[in-house]
Amino acid sequence: MKKKITLKQIARELEVSISTVSKALKNSREISKDTTEKIQAFAKLYHYKPNNIALSLKSRRTKNIGVIIPDIVHHFFTTVFRGIEQFADTKGYNVIACVSDESFEKEVINMELLANGSIDGFIMALSAETQLKNDFHHLKETIDQGMPLVLFDRVTDEVICDKVVINDFEAAYMAVKKLIDDGRKRIALVTTESYLNVSEKRAQGYYQALKDHNLELDKSLILRLPYQFEDEIMSETFFATTNLDAVLCVNEIFAVRSMRIAQRNGLRIPEDVAFIGFTDGILSKLATPALTSVAQHGERMGEIAARMLIEKIERDDEKELEEETFRTEVIEATLIERESTIN
Amino acid sequence: MKKKITLKQIARELEVSISTVSKALKNSREISKDTTEKIQAFAKLYHYKPNNIALSLKSRRTKNIGVIIPDIVHHFFTTVFRGIEQFADTKGYNVIACVSDESFEKEVINMELLANGSIDGFIMALSAETQLKNDFHHLKETIDQGMPLVLFDRVTDEVICDKVVINDFEAAYMAVKKLIDDGRKRIALVTTESYLNVSEKRAQGYYQALKDHNLELDKSLILRLPYQFEDEIMSETFFATTNLDAVLCVNEIFAVRSMRIAQRNGLRIPEDVAFIGFTDGILSKLATPALTSVAQHGERMGEIAARMLIEKIERDDEKELEEETFRTEVIEATLIERESTIN
DNA sequence: TATTAACACGAAACCGTTTTCGTTGTTAAT
DNA sequence: ATTAACAACGAAAACGGTTTCGTGTTAATA
């Protein structure tokens, strides 16, 4: 077992100083050709690679970015993660992934742990609990210490930083409008508890679309499910007793579940009832019938978030002077039409 | 903006030495009560937290583990990742996630990058290309440098290290046996190119089960699809022209796709044809009909891999002496029966 | 009173680099 | 012969901690 070799060992072996070795390896022309070649040959032979930790300590840059997401077994977040990882990779950054599990405490702990020098910046989506508590002190402190932060999807106005979101309101509006244009009158909404920022925005889009098209808002057409709802009883009775001809779901899991229940109740899709979901993942594509869905372009979102973060990190290097400026990028959602609606 | 405070600054401010501050913060009883309290109060006031990088440099431990997986937008890997992350978290480790994208080169580059001090050990599943090339020098070198490594799922006999896998052969055997016991005679296999170790093992289990039950191996009943097959034409003709009454698929995506095609061709599931897939993910649960599936217990796999790795890392601390010993943990796959087979 | 032990603290080495700033020994210019 | 310039290298500081090993005071002991 050959442990990694260090500058010091090379120096001792070749009877030169550490500085000479360091310079020779960077082709400094302070060092003679002879010595340089000798050192480089030796280094190559022993597979010398500088120690990242030592480099980080010196440069105060880790080339790591921290990503905190509420859940990893979740198509949308996974997609965003991939976008982040891909972009980060091209820029030579590594990604440290933390899962908050929708827990406020885990979010706080993980953030504080990573903020102590392990990373150069954060990308995150708020946990459900954090949004519920409305407590963002950990984010504010992190920013205050000069750590760049980009929020995506699950954001908040309380924290001033770079953000990247989709136009949830407009997307929901657009989806509902399509259903109305298709002649649907009784359009249901299947959503989560309202403290989830994005769900709420989608609900608003739903309300507005109904209003603009002179459809009454019927509370009995709104089904609110707990975030990760395994039990299907609530939805069962909803579909059995409610007279509806279209359904908008705030995610694809709710949508596919709902479709199954509707089908069990003898409803034909899309003839009797049309479905549109959010999150255009693999479920939407492979459901029967295939689900018309609002694509959130997670991968692009991740890429943009990573780009914003890295730009800020590397700008901090250059110019300390200029005033901080924060942006919010809005990604346009797209409606992908499939078999669960008519076109 | 208050940058993080360091020991040196505290020392200067309080007119004591750096060592005194360091000791006081660890409640060393070398330091008087008075001084200790004064220092701790000051440190608390300024939110002092030791710099992780400096600690790592000193201790030669990063408390980071590197995870390299071929794909993150993939239910099984995501699940394993969650298991790793969860266990690592309880032990105070962070996870650096790299996606090889099934590319040999990305795998090599990422490994070499991380191996230079950024992490204490690796957990990985081999990329398809790596398995195809059968080139494992990067793994061997990493191990040779004393870096612990745990392989999961996509493993190889060429590399001697800790491993965790499921009993693919037996699982496939068991699945096919169930189909046979249900009276199926013409059982198809939908699989990937054979260089994927796990697919091959599953195929072997399939062959053996047929053989043991005196069913002939009919090559026309085997469909090999490229790894991420988007085009459905090949499968279309397969299901249209082949006379079969059951299908075993090596993953759930193939299974759900196949079911759709079969249904389009007027076949009833499970009456006319039964389906069993591998990877018991969300697709299996929400497909119509729900898919009978071999659960690979990814989360447990991740947890076990993380446990093995961290044990090895922390044992390395204690005893350098004793001989290395490597284990291979086999996780028992489970057949989850749903609507796509009769029971 | 001289010796010793306990106490409270500081100096310095160390982890592995980079980088600035000498310090030599030659060589060319005066 | 003297000096300036240059080439080639080393010493040391710095990054932010931990830890070992002094060292000076004071109090207890012989």
C-alpha cells in the first residue's frame, strides 16, 4: 500500500527544498530546466497530486457546493440535482448532497455544518417544515457570513438572495384554461396543504383561471391531501361522490393515483374526465393513459441555479467592492399534452 | 457582513495565546475557570465554529464520503443514495455525489479528483462503459493508496474490496418459478445488453428456472434492448408477433412499457399474459395494472454499504496492523405481488 | 529555607500547500 | 577589480486549527 506522496517527501528524496519542488511542478522559470525535469519525472513516477485539503486551506476555496433538498427519491428534485451536478462538473466543482427530509432541524444542522468551510456556496429548496414555521434565520446567517446562496423552486420572499423558480401561477392558469377551452365545466383541484409555497401559487392560478372564465369556485371540488399521502380513502370518496369532468393535480403522483381511482369508478379518461398534472416525469409518460403534464424543466432549473451560484462565487474572488445584486430567474413551464386530455 | 471569526482573532482580542483559546473551547482543565468562561462567552457571542478544512488537514479525515453512481434520475440508485445519505448523516459524514453518466472517463476523473484528500472513502456502482471495457485500474489504484471502497449492485470480481449486492440469480429464478407455478409456459425475458453484470445474472436465473422445470429455452422469447431505450418499435413487433403468456423484465421501466404495448395489442393482464419486473419503485405501484415486482431494497443496500465503509474508515484509525479483510453482503430480494400476476 | 508539585498559560511543531522575499554564486558591464 | 544583474534556489510566513512540551508563579512539603 503506497500512501499518497507529499511535496515534503519529494523534496527530501531529491535533496531540494519544498519550495523548489512546488515551483518546479508549476513550471516556474525560477527553477532550472534540469531540476524541473528531474522533479517532474519523480513526481510523475510516484503519481504525485496535490492535496485538495491543503489547497483549500490556502486558497479559501473548496470547489465544493452544497445542495440541500427536501427529498431525493422525488423525480423533480432528482432532475434538478442532475442539472446542478452536470453544470458543476464542467466548472470543476463537486456537489455535496444533503437531504433535509422536509425537516427544519436537519436543514439547519446540515447548513451549519457545511458552512464552516466545507463548501463555497449553497443551492437549496426549502423543507416543508421550514416553510410552515416561517423561520429562516439559518439562511440569513449564512448569507450574512458572505456565503453565496441560491434558492430554487421552494423559495421565500423573506430571504434576499438569488432564486430560480418556474411561473407556477401562469402554468396552472394555462392548464386550467386549456381544460376550459376543451369544454370542461367542473374542474377539480387536487393539491397539498397550503403552506407549500408552490402549491399555493398553483392554486391561485387555478382560481384566477376559473374567475376569468366566469366559472364559479366550488370548494367541494378542491381536495387537499397530506404531502405524502399513502392512504387512498379520502381521494376514493372524493371521486365517487363529486361530479367533475376535469382534474388539475399539483404533482404527477397525485395525478396518477387520481386517474387510477377514477378508472376504478368507471370513468373514462379523457372522455368523461380529463387530467393534468405537474412535474413531467417518468410517471406521466408511462401512465395509462399517458398524463398531460406541466413540465417544470428541472434539469434546466438546476443548471441555471448552479450557474448563478458559481458566477457569484467566482465574482467574489475578483471584486469585493461592488454592491451585491440578486436576481430571480423565472423558467417558463410548458404543457406537455398526452392522452389524459383531448386535443 | 461578518466573516467567520478564527482562533487567532479571538486570541488577539482577548490578549491570550491561540493555544489557550483552543484549549478553553474544549474545556481543557489546563485553563483556569475564569479564562475559560471569558473565552467561551466571547466565542459564543461571535458564533465561533472551527474551520472544517483546517481540522481535516490536521486530522487527515474529512468526514466526507464519495458516492459515484451511473445515473441519479433512476429510482433504484436514488433509493440507494438515500440509504447512504441517511446512515452517513447519523455518523456525522457528508456525502459528495458524483454521476458517472455511464461513462468510463467521468468515473475515472471524478475518482481521481476526489481521491486527493477530499474524502475518506468511496461507495460506487460501476458505469456501464466501465463494465464493458473491463478496465478497473482506477479502482485498484485507489484501493492501493489505502482508500476504502465499497461497491454495490454493479460490482466485479476483478476488484477485491467490500461489496453489497442482491441475489439477482435467485431472485430471477424465484420470479420465473412463480410464473411457472401459475401455469405459464411461454415466458419471455426482456433484458439489456449482456455486459451489464446484473442483467446477466438475472438472465442466468431465468435460464436455470426454465431448465429445472423442463421448459425449453426459446431464443425468440428473449428481447434485448439498449440500456435506455426510448424507441418502442422493437418491442412493438416483439409483442405483436411472439406468442407468450408471461414476461420477466430486468427493470420496471421495461416492464411498464411492455405492459402498455401488450395492452395496446389487446392482451389482458394478467389473464392472457403476466408480468414481473425488477426494481420495486413508484412505477410498479402506480402502473395499471400494478406491477408484480422484485424489490431490491435499495435503501437497505445503501445503508449497509455506508455502514461497511464507515466501519472500515474508522477502523483504519485505530489499528493499522491487522490484515485487511473484505466482505460481500448479499441482500435477499423479495417478490412483491400485485395485479400483473395472479396469486 | 530549599525543594517540589500543581496550576495556568505560551511557544512551537505539525498537517500540505503556495508565495514572498531573501541569499547565494556567476556572469557581464563598468 | 568592482559592481550590478541575473539565475537558481531556500527560508519562512501564511492558511486555521490541535497538541506536545516547556516555563514562570504560587503554594505545599520536607
